[in-house]
Amino acid sequence: MPFVFRTAFLTFDARRGGSASLRSRSGVMLSKQLLTILRTYWRAAHLQDLLFPGPDPKRPITVRSVQRACRDAVRVAGLDSSVTVHTLRHSFATHLLEQGVDIRVIQDLLGHRHITSTTRYARVALNTIRQIQSPLELLNTKLTPPT
């Protein structure tokens, strides 16, 4: 089976670098709500092997079809046309950072070998940066008048 449902993680075969010859096992976190939706979809659509089949049910949906669906959703939602599927990765990483998730955990979730790849995704909101307290603020530095 090309994917496995777990309580909070969906694993799948993924193409890397745009080449069909470079395949790897990848995964994505699933919320409980999304897992319920996907299970309902799976049963209702009577799917056999692929969660998102293409026009030929034996073959997966193409990257281009996903991009097209994203573009259509962006248009219907009235969002800026620069929003892409890749934007979702940036948003995912940013939201995790804002929740205080360690950058190395995010690196693993995004499937990056090198931390530098992850830091490119990490667009931390200014409000989050402003809320960080300097460790120096924790020092006991009560000023006493000189004697």
C-alpha cells in the first residue's frame, strides 16, 4: 500500500527533486480532524490503493494537478496569486516556530537533511520575536547604591 494511516501521521512515497528516479519515504503530520476527514473520504470514494488517485485510478494524482487545484482555490478565496502549494510549507514551518517547536524537529518534519534548508522556511513573525525575553533579563541585577 502506498500510504499508511496512523493516528497523527501519514506516510507516502514521494518524488524528490522532480525526478521519478529519486524516490523516498516521506510523511506529514495529520490533525485528528483531518484524519477523520481523510478516513471518511477513503470510505466514501471506495478507494483501493491510492488516497489521491489521478484520472487513471492506478496512478497517483500529478504534481501539476495539485498545483492547479491550489491555484483555483487561491482564486476562489481571493488570495494573492503568489500563494502556491510551496507557500503551505513556509506557513507550516512558521506556525510551528511560533508555537515554540524546536527548529530541529521542524527540520525532521519537513524531511530536510540540512538545517540550512529548514532555516530558509523559517519566516518568524515579528510579534514572536518581540515576545522573546533576553536571558539577561533573568539575572538578579538589583542595583544597590555605591557605598
